[in-house]
Amino acid sequence: MSTRTIKKFTSERGKSMLGSEGYIYTLKRKNDVKLIIRCQNRDCKGRCHTNPTMDAIVSGPTEHYHAPKPDLVPVLELKNKIKSRAAETEEPSSTILHSTMRYFPLDAAGTSRKEPLFPIEIWNIYDRTVTNIPRSNKSIEGWHNAFARRVAIVHPSNTKLTEKIRREQSKFEVDIAQIPQGQEPKPKKLKYRKLDERIKRLVDDYSNVNLSEYLKDYL
């Protein structure tokens, strides 16, 4: 019988899962004496056998076709803790999330928490979402891509690049002058507008739904 460290989880559909050495397994079939579990990655042939209660590995595992993902195990543990607590208590969603995530990823990383590159206070984009303010710099990236297509040369000369910048500046000055006259800015593409509307609805509905269902349906 193997002495490997294992972790048991439950999937969103209530199915048993097992984590060991950075790999996640799901039940394939079972008999009276053992469970046969397979790698969660369906393209991988990794298999192993456990006892009927899935408490110990009795055979295997066989070789996997991909590298382990040790960071995935604590993520699944965290998700299970949040769902269990949401089902067992009447605490507000914000309290459950804060109390369960405050120590993550300390257990996962095995080291003390490092100072982030950017202050944690600026991570939250909730207020930007509810007030319909852009949540990212994708609009800037979109302009860069469009400008690169208009230049149409990977390494333009200084003269050509200057001329393209001059035309771009002229175009923006015209757009800015038209806004006070009632001209609306060019709208986003329909698919992006629909995506923003969907995100806004989810955020607005956050306090009105059960946290367990919220995580199941929206994450």
C-alpha cells in the first residue's frame, strides 16, 4: 500500500475526486475491493487504484503524459471549504469569502506571503464594474493594434511614422471636437457590449444569491 499523501475533494456535480503529488484523479469504475481512478486530464493515461473509501492508494499510479499541477490541489480545497461553509451557515457571502481566503495561498505555497507588485487595495474592480468604468487597459491595447495595422510596416522610417502619428492626432482632435456637439463616441462591438452587460448583471446580483450557487453557476 502506498504512503503517498492524498487529498479528497468533491466536484461541482458531487463526484469524488482525489489529489496526489500534483495530479487530480476522478473515479472511473469500482468493485468490492478497490476503486479505479483516472487522471482528470482525459488525454492522459495516468491511473491508480485506491481502497473502497479512497483513503489510500493501493496500486500505481501509472505514468502521466503531462507535468503535475501542485497549485491546483489547494485551489480545489479552498473551493470545497467555501461551498461547505456556505451550505452550513447563514453568514454573508463576503464574510465566508474573506475568512476562507485570508490564509490562501499560505498553505499552498508553503512560504510566507510576499509583498505584491501592486497594492492589494487596487486589485478590486467592483466599483469600476458597477459604475460602468473600464476594468482593464484592453481599449489601449486595441488602439495599439489598430494603429499598427494603419502603419502596416514593422519597421517604418521616421518620416513615415511621424506622418502616421500626425494623421492619428488629427483624427482624435476631430473626434474630441465633435463630442460637445452631440456626436457620440464610436461604440464597442456588440459582443463586447453584451459581455459587459452580463458581467454587470452578475455583480449586481451577488448579494441576492446563495454563495454556493453563485460559485457553481458563475465561476
